[in-house]
Amino acid sequence: MTEHIFVPDGGWGWVIVAASLIFNIIYDGCSYSFGILYEHFLKDFRETKSNTAWIGSLFFSMPLLCGPLASVISRKFGYRNSTMFGGLIAFIGFFLGTFSSSVLMLTFSYGLFSGIGMSLPYFNSVVIVANYFNKRRALAIGIAESGSGLGTVIFAPLTYTLISKFGWRGSLLILSGIVANIIVCGALYRPLESITECSDKELSDQIPESIHAIDDKRKDTDSDETLLEKNILHENCKNSATRLSRSLNSLVSRQIEKQSQRCGCIHPLLGLFKNVPLLLFSVSIFVMYFWYDVPYVFLVGKSQSVGIQESSAAFLISLIGIVHMGGILLYGCLGDKKYVSTSLLYGVSIFLCGIGVAVIPLCKTYVPIAFLAACFGMFSAATEALVSIVVIDIVGLEYFDNAFGVIMLMEGLANLIGPPFAGWLCDISGGYDMTFYAAGFSISVSACIYLLLPLFKKRNSGKEIE
């Protein structure tokens, strides 16, 4: 029996979007406000910037590193159950972090344990929205991912206020209660309905029902003649159904084989090395996310180093979030337009994002730093809104789960080693400027790598069978 997923393109799908939006508000809000907690961790434990950055590094990276594992678990147990379970683990990690007495304990509880828990809802929040929508997929994903900006807007001042009143330990305790709401979001992930095709046996079993109708119409005819006609008709219908079923199965098998050859994603890691466009995009993503968190982690410290007060510096994170949220919605709308090149839009946006980050060290006053923070918020929004669309364009929706898991893995590897390396640059250079220069240059390079993607897609198009 073959099942085909029914894509409603609306209806309960908007509830799914709302649940994913709330999750992104919570997760990205906690992630992008880490820079505020980071400064207090430095003061309290007096560790190096590099060692302390491992807390945020693990929290950022584990949801991405565990992408392939999250894909397997979600397929096995469903989006709803896996999301609820992940939310529970994340809540426990935050709660345990409250009692940490060292950076190492925070690294394992807040960083590692909560990060692993976040991997399941993080993966599902994108995949389930993509599966629920077709025509308005980019818009739906854009709305869900706008929680990234909204979460930053809400959590940056919230975290600053909580720390001011309750300290960082009390803040983590309250945040753990907020994180527990991810369980509620997961409960709303209703499974998609399936359309089932019957097997040969099931089709043949249904045929006698129509035969009985013929019997009723011919009840006045000779019983033997009627029986003969019924047997002949039964055999003809059964043979036709069998031939039709075999033809359909053959067609489906051929289509799957063509799609497998086209995307090279029979196995996620195998596809990464066989599919050149996917490989190129993975390299671009790695370089991008290696430096992506630099403004979120170090902008507060950088601003304070030029004499800006902590409250004003913390608002810069909110400013990034405000613009970022609008940018995600804008990119989501543009991504659905036929006249817009998603590849060009994404590549140019990331290039400009890198330029803005590289210019930050040249600014010594609040207004230009705030302007560049807003530019980062706007142009970096292309990552949340368009990455899943780019992946679907490369491998198709059928293999999106596996390919997206690979992309998440690359993002995770980059996020794991990126912030500690950036912190190490700060330690050896005695300031933040070198880190921002390196981050901006590298992000722009990642855009240049991605802009090569259409060339390889055209080269491979002659080999693809649509």
C-alpha cells in the first residue's frame, strides 16, 4: 500500500506556522541575547573570552550538529512527539544551569544539554512548515522564521531586565519556564493526512462489490449465464487492476530513481559529496555560520569598549531583532515571486551583510554602530527566510529532510568552533576589532562562493531528468 502526503497549503498549516513562530521566538531569543549573559559570565567566573564563548557555541551549534539525528528521530516518532521531547530536555538544561558554579558546568547544562534538546524542535519547525505548504511555502517559512527577529526584540531587553533584578541565575530559572512552552508548541504539530493507494489484492477484493450490483440488475436472467458473465468480468477487472497497479509501481520506481540520480541524496552525507551544487552551498554555509554569531556575542562588549552604556549596548541586539524580523517577512514575500531570482537575492544580501560587519570597528559613536547593526539584521534575514528554499531548489522536496539535515550539520560545525575562535582572536589582539574585520570579510567571501552555484546548476542541467 503506497501513501502520498496531502499538502493542504493552508488550514491547520497556519496553526503549524504559529507554533513554529513561537518556538523560534523562544530559541532565537535565548540564542541572540546570549551576548548579554556572556558579559556577566565573564565578570562572575573570570574566565577567558574563548573559554566562556564555548557556552554559547554549544547552545548555537548542537541544534545544527544534531540535524541528521533529529531527522531520523522525527521520521521514527513523528514531528509532534519528537518536538515535545526536545522541549523537555531543553527545559531541564536551562534549569540545571541555574545551579552551575563554573563555566564548565554551564557549558554542559546550558550549552550542551539544552542545545541537544533544541535540535528536535529546531529541525521540525522548518520541515513541518515546508511540508504543509506548496504555493505559499516561502511566505509561510518566512513568517515562522520571523520569530528569530521577534525573539531578539523581546528577549534582549527581557534578559537585561531579569539580570538587573534577579542576577544571571534567576534569569536562567525564569527562562527555563519560558523554554518549557516549546512542549506546547510541539503538541500543535498535527501529522499530515495521507492519501492511500490500494495494493493488487485490495483492488481485486473491491471488485466483487461491483459484480453484486450487476447481479441485482440481471436477477431475472438465467442463473448460469449470469454466473459466467460475472466470472469473465471479474477476471477482466482483476487483470486490468493488476496491470494498472504494476504500471503505477513501475512509474513511481523510475521517478524515485531519477530523483535519486538528480539530487545525489540517497544518503545525506553521500549526497553532500556527489551533488556539486549542494557541496558548494554547504561550503558557503559553513563559512557564513562560522562568523555569523559575532555581532550577537561581541557587539555588546565592543560597544561598551568605546564608552557606550550597557543598557544602550543591549538595545543594539533588540535593534538587530526588530529589523531582522521585518527582513525575514520581506525576503519571504520576495522568495515567492517568479520574477525574483532567489539565488541572486540571497547572495547579494549575504555579501552586503559581511560588508556591514567589517565596517563596525571603524565606528566610535552610537549612531553609526546602531545603523550597521540594523544593516546586519536586515541582510542576515536572508539566511532564515531563503536557505530552505535554496535547498529545495537544489534537491527537491522529496529529499529536503535529508539535505536540510546536512546543511544543519554544516551550520552546527561552524557554530561550534566559530565563537570560541572569535573569542580567541579577541584575547590575543586585546580588543574586538580584529574579530569584526575577519567576520565581515569571511561572510562576504561566503556570498561569493554561493554566487557560483548557478554555474554548476546549469552545467548539471543537461544530465537531469525532470
